[in-house]
Amino acid sequence: MLTGHRQIRNQLHQVIDLLLMMLCLYLAHTIRRHLGEEFVLRRTVMFREQLLLAGAIIVIGHYSLKVQGFYRRTIGSSPAGVFWTAVRAMSVCVLIVLAGLYVLDVRDVNRATIFIFAGLSVIAVWLFDMAWEALTVMAAHRRNQRTAVLVGSPAENQGIVDLIREHPEWSLAVLAQLNLSVQSADDLEKLLREKPVDLVIFTSGKSSLSEVESAILACEVEGVEAWLVADFVRTSIARPAMDEMMGKPMIVFRSAPDVSWALLFKGAFDRIGAAVLLMLFSPLMLAVAVTIKLSSRGPVLFRQERCGVRGRIFTMLKFRSMVSDAEQRQAELMVFNEMDGPVFKIARDPRITGIGRFLRRTSLDELPQLVNVLKGEMSLVGPRPLPVKEVKQFKSPWQRRRLSMKPGITCLWQIAGRNTIGFEEWMRLDLQYIDTWSLWLDFRILLKTLPVVLMGKGAH
């Protein structure tokens, strides 16, 4: 998790620095021209050669920054130290470029422009680095903090607590600390069920193998990342991966997709797609809202608390398709439940209104969930969010791992038959989606959802 976020920030930082150096090279050309000299290259040099030389200068400058450790520093480094690192890198860049021009006997290049480029680049990348650090820390404070549980002795836990305090850019908060020599894996399992936990860090290697293994398996069931300083635990689902925290090697057991460019693209696509769809369907949604209001008493929207990622509770929106007191009447209808497991489904539910049957058959009642997607509470594709009370009634612990990924409007369950599929198979399809997730899988599910919606397949 930490490495994933850090790599993304680092790569984005480098891309922006490359763009800044392109701008600096253009400004250097312009400045030198206004000083009465030709552009960087004289007219005897062809345009293609100009582009090649410009590209070479920028690439050399970029790799000089990398070699000098400009991108390996941590938040809180001395601004003066960062500045002199940039100076050293650009000095190396100038020396390499000048040496290359000399060896290749290129005489039609204005050397002064290269020095101007180097000076501008030092200032640009240094100022941007300072701004980038400030924005990183600010963003870490503004976004929801990821929560961690530390498992180990108080002294070993304190070392990790100190590291977390020194690095606010991690956006990590210690939710609780456990000691397996005093407490058990059952205490950890209870905590994971009651609190939204993003990762568990095992800080001690002194606990017995059985205790650590039980605790790791509890994390696996919940779909929570587990970090430890050992490699002796075997899991059936979680994928082990190496990570590190300030030089401390960690083995991470992931049973859900890790932070990556693909996952970030999914999030961006979700919000942009939701915004576009809301604009496109706004006239239709207005018509549906008016029809609901005129056809039955009660609110237009149905709001219900659902379990989101890691069990975080959010209010899911739907167009109301039932009578206003539907939830109060559910208890008397439980004997007619056609779905196994804790989920309640009836093919001919008497609480559904006339317009509600049409909305459900066409899935138009789901359109308000685009607002949930826009807010970041849901995704376009992901396991369907279940009511909180139904999640609490899960009988098999493995079913809770579906909470390890953001819920969605459609998923494998929808395109495989929806209400015609049993609860156990539904849960297995959700876990199959999590274990095999890719952008291509999301794209295929979205394409297959269209005919399912149009045909009303499996809709109650």
C-alpha cells in the first residue's frame, strides 16, 4: 500500500519534471534569441536534428536527477539539500551534453542556451519539488486517512508509531495496538469486524507461529492487508508481496488489488463516467422522479445504509420502487423469501408499486447510484453493496472478503443472472471478480451489462 502510493507519486513527479524541462528548454531558446543570437541551433541544422538534440538534453537532464537521488529523498528533506542536488544533476547534464557536442564535432549549437536551460531547470524542478511536497502533505491531511492496527510488543509498536508520525504523506493513522502475548487472534478478528481497518502491521517476530498465522488468516478473511517481518505463513488466497517501510522489509499478504495506475484510472473513469451519464440521463431521471411522485405517496428516492469498502457504511440511493413503509413490512414477508443466505428477495414482492415494477425490470431504479459513484462511495463495476444488517448475518467468514473492494452498480452477478443465482454462487462470483480484476474485465462487464439491462434478465 505505502509503496504503491509512493511509486505513483514518484512517477507523476518525474513526468511533470520532464514537462518542466521541456518548457525550460523552450524558454532558454527564447531568451537567447532575444539577446541577439540565433535559436539554440543555427539554420544549417535540420529541424529533425533539432528535435533529436532537444530530446537528448531533456533525457540526460532527467536521468541526471535520478542518478543524483533527487527522487529518492523523503518528505521533510532540507530545501537547501534538494536545491544543491538539482544543481549537481544539471551540472552533470551540461558536462555530458558539451562533451557529446565536442566528440561529435557539432559546431552549430549555441552553448549559452544549454547553460541557460540548466539554470532554469534547477530553479523550476526545485520550486516544483517544494510545492509538490506541500501538496502531498496537504492532500494526506485532506483525504480520508487509512487506518492501521499494530500487533506486537509496546516497544516494537512504538517504533512504527514514530515512523508514521514522521511521514504524514502516508495518510496513515494507528487505530489500535494489540499484543499477541496478552491478546489473541480472536481479539484482532473482532476488531476487524467492528472497525474499518485498512492494514495490520505485525511488528514483532517473537509471537508463536500459530498465533501469527491465525491473525494473518483473520486479515485474509476480511480482505485486509497484513504486513509482517517474516515469510513463514502460507495463505490460500492472499497474494504475498514484498514492501518496505523506511528500510524495514515487509511481506504483504494482499487478497484484493493493490494501488496501481490501473486502479487510479478505474477511479477517474468512474467519476468522469458518472458525471457524463448523469448529464445524459438527467431528463430521464427527472421524468422518473415526477412519475414516482405522482403515482404513489412517499419520497422519490429510497435511501438505505449499505456496507462499502472495508465495511465503511454509506447511504446508497435508488429511485423508490416500493411503498413508503416497505422496510417495516419486510418482517411479515420473510417466510416468502426465495433467496438462500441472509439476503431477502421475492419475485412477486407485494410491496413493489406499479411504476416500481417497470423501474426494476429496466434497472432505471439504479440510476441515482451514479451520485454515489461521483462521490467515490461506489464504482461503476464492483460487488453489489448489501444492507448493513445482511452483512452482519454472513455465516461464512470468507464471504466478508467481498468488502475488500469498492462496491459497484454492476458486476459478474448482474450479467450472470442476478436473482436467478443462489447466494453462495453470488458471493463466489464477487470473489472471482476481486481475484481476477483488471480494467479489461471491467470493460467486458460494462459491455455485457447493456443487453442484460435491455432484456431485463434476472430482474425482480
